[in-house]
Amino acid sequence: MSKTLFSSVRLLAVDLDGTLLPRSKQVTSRALRALEACRRRGILLAVVTGRAERSAVSYLEELRPDAAVLSYGAQIMIRGKTVYRRYISADTANRILRRAEGAHCLRCQTENGVRYIRGREEANCLPLEGHGPFSLRMDHICAWDLPEETARQIAREERCSLSQLIGSRWCNFAPYGCNKGTGTRRAFAALGLEPGTGLAFGNEDCDLGFFRVCGIGVATRNSDEATLAGADFVTESCEEDGVAAFLERYILD
């Protein structure tokens, strides 16, 4: 592969879970070295994740990205400062929660960062039972084992985004128009960069949107079938430091 293909890259856009982060959820020293070496060459760094700021903050402090696309594009941070923020309105969120009551598990996060869950126990989450209707806006609402058609109908009728949908197994409701692709496009604009000058790394089909915005998409080998098929290149898995391996091979070598 010709390295001149990557000579126009001005931004690295990297997903966290399953892409940069292995099962240990720790950024490896090899990945840190590779990302820092790219930045010394003038290439900017963006973190693009479904995580909300509260659950991504330790990685933002460690990586110090020029841009962070959080909550599937509902929050954009440029060098530590929020420049764009959207929420699901309280009325819409309450309707979604009622309509998704048949899900095996529901989890939501209010605008003040408090998370609630029903159907399982999860660290730093309060039980959803006994709370609501909510008066605060929602960052996101997740549902497990909600029929896919039901999820699509709810999103359509409540005018919100299905920022991630894995069949009937798992879905995430986000503010209307928010996904990783639109969020990354806003980050490009805020950084004064042209779309198509980025190199993106991801592992799930919700990452394909920001692959297209960046111009070059790289899937880790542990990616789902849709992402592997839609990516321009495939690198080693997240457990094998696939992001670092690709950067070493084609950007830093």
C-alpha cells in the first residue's frame, strides 16, 4: 500500500471501546506513543465515542484530544471546551421510556449526568423504578431486547435518532440529527478542517458515518461484519493494538 495515500491526513478520529480500548479498558503505552508521534507531525486527534462526557473523562484527560465527539455526536468539545450540546427534551424522553417499557433492560442519563437503570445492576446507576416522569432533559436512552421495528417506530414518531441499533439486541436513542457522522462533521468545521482529510478508526456499524466524513475508514479485525465490509482498510484487533499498528505501519514508518 502506498503511504502517499495518507499524506493528506490532518486528523485522526478514533473510537474508544473495541477500537482503541481492549477488554482491559486501558489505553496501552504503545497506542499513546503512536498517537503522540502523529501529533508531533502536526496531525490533530479526535475521540469519537458513544460515551457521555462523564464516562469518557478519564480518557479525555489522558489523550488530550483536539476534539471530542461524545454521546454519539450530541456533544462536541474542542480542546476541552464544549462548543455544541443537544439533549432529548424531558417530554420526549418520558414518552420514549414509557413506549420502551417492554425492553428487558432500560438505561438513561439525565442532563446533569445522573444515570438510571432498570432490569440489571450497573455501577454508578440508580434504579429507574420509582423515578419519573423526569423534569430534566436526557443525554441518551438505551434499551436491550427491544424489537427492532419498535425501536425504529419510536425514533420515527418521537423525532429522535437511533444512533446505534444492533437488531433487537440493543439500541440507543439520541437527540434528533445526532450521530457519530454529523458530530464528526461539526468537529471538522470547528477545527477549520475540510471533511475528507481524516483517518478514522472504528469497530461497529455506527462508526461508518464518521468513516465517510473522514474520508478513510479503518476497522479493527474484531469489528462486526458491516463495519469490516464498509471500511477501506482492516487492521489488527483492539487486543493487538490495531490502531497503533496501523499508524506505525502507514503514518510513522
